[in-house]
Amino acid sequence: MLNLTSKRICVTGGGGFLGSFVVEALRRRGCREIFVPRKRDYDLTKPEAVARMFGDAKPEVVFHLAAVVGGIGANRTNPGRFFYENAIMGIELIEQARLHKVEKLVVAGTICAYPKFTPVPFREENLWNGYPEETNAPYGVAKKALLVQCQAYRDQYGMNAVFLLPVNLYGPRDNFDLESSHVIPALIRKFEDAKNNGSNSVKLWGDGTPTREFLFVEDAADGLIAAAERYDKGEPVNLGSGREISIADLSALIAHRCGYQGSILWDTSQPNGQPRRQLDTQRACDEFQWRARTSFEDGLDKTIEWYRSETLAPVTPCENLTVHGS
């Protein structure tokens, strides 16, 4: 087991949604030397900035969590950017980790890397059995390329790089911008806005039939750290909760917990995204004794409570809402 408390640790994306919880969890474990690069100081799409970051931080353990992400709408608008920036950040970071002889590298992938019609539950061995769902394929392929790099570097250089595949995350501090948010924060904001503004209907994309699985962000952070401490193999590992729910049922559940009593309308001219998503998480349990602990209802309540605490005034609703993105 790797003792992280004595290590110099770098967390890319450590100021973001998932990364901030990883940093907090590391600190609770007693880690004191944690370096969190900021984009204004280190643009990780620039090779020279990545090299400078490693020179400044001198990390022994790296969590690579920085990513350019968004829902279906953002992926459709920015496919080139999402491919390039996610690929180049990871490629340069993994290479610098090799050059600086990093002891352990943990790379966060994405469920979007799985083929569009993967059998449910998604098992890690199905990862290469087809092309990802079209609306987020550039992002998913860019992330999957980093798995190949991690495995190639393990084979050639003996680099201890591990690759994890988190399912859709949610929780406090998520992105609630309707132009770029994922499904749960988008729905929470949409229903809260409708309730506060007295709207009697909310329009959502698709037909509500796709299914998704969600993982509370604190559980995801614990999974990443558990892998850093106890997992040293090249095979990718899923991180998920094991609960599958349709977008229609999810919408009804969030509306209820937000106290919204109006109607839900479906815009079937808009895409559904991948038909189903649910992960098999047995490998994470077997390899580093990790399972999600937070119930979905408790996680939703914590997320809604945080959003309400951060909302100082009603906001203007946006009709073109992505409700089931990557």
C-alpha cells in the first residue's frame, strides 16, 4: 500500500469540481505537500507549461483530473476543442511524468469512452468493442487514447500509471451553467428556476428514455485515492454506484426533491445521447476494496442544498437545456 501522507502530490484540476474533493480528501488523510496548478499559471495544453509545472512541483504522485467537459450541447458545439485539449493535456502530462520519474500516476478517464451500444452493465473488457456515442465521441476517444499511452508506458518504461473510468458525477460545486452543465445540475437549476419564477412547465431534451448511472463526487474522490494507494495494474477500472435510472425517472425525482409541481415537456427533436449507461464495478471492489457509499437520494439532497445556498437571486431559464450529457 502506498503511503500518500509522506508524498509530494500534484492534482491537476484540483481547483475544479472533482479535483477539489480529491484535495480535501487527501488533506483529511494527512497529506501536506499538495500542489494544485492553476490555468493562469500553467496552461496544460502547452508542453512548456506542463514541463515547468513538473519542475516547480517535483511531484512523486500525480492525479490527472484536469479536463474540458460538458453535456451534449457543449460536446456538439466544441468537438474539436474537446478532442484536442483533453488529448494534448494528457499526452504531455504522461510524458513529463515519465521524464520526471513520478512514482504513481492516476489518470481519470470517462464513461464516454465506452462504445455506444455496450452491453449493460459496462465491463472494462468491453471498452474496445465499438465506437463511442456520436455526440461525445471526440471527448471519449481523446480520453481512451490516454489509457493506451498509460499502458504503453507501463510496458516500455515500467511506469506505474493507472486509469479509472468514473461514471457521470454529481454533487456540490458542480457546474450549473445551462450552456455547459451535465444532467443533474442542469435539472436542479431548471426546476429551481421554474419553481422560483412560477413557471408551470419545464422543457427537456430528448424523450426521457435513456438511462444513466451517477456517482456522488465525494465517493469518486475516495475511489481515486484508494486506487492511488492500492492499485498497481494496467487494466482500466470502473468507478460507479451500480444504480441505473431513466432520464424521465431522474427528472421526476429531482422535480419532487426540489418541490417543483409543474409539468415536464420533452423536446423529441433533440438527441437522446447514449441509450443506456451502467457500470460493473466489481473490479474496483476486488482490486482496491472500493464501493460507493452515498445513497442517490442523500447525494441529490446535498447537491440541491448546496445550489440553493449559492443562489442569491432567481436566474433566467434557458430553454435549450442539455439534460443527459456525457
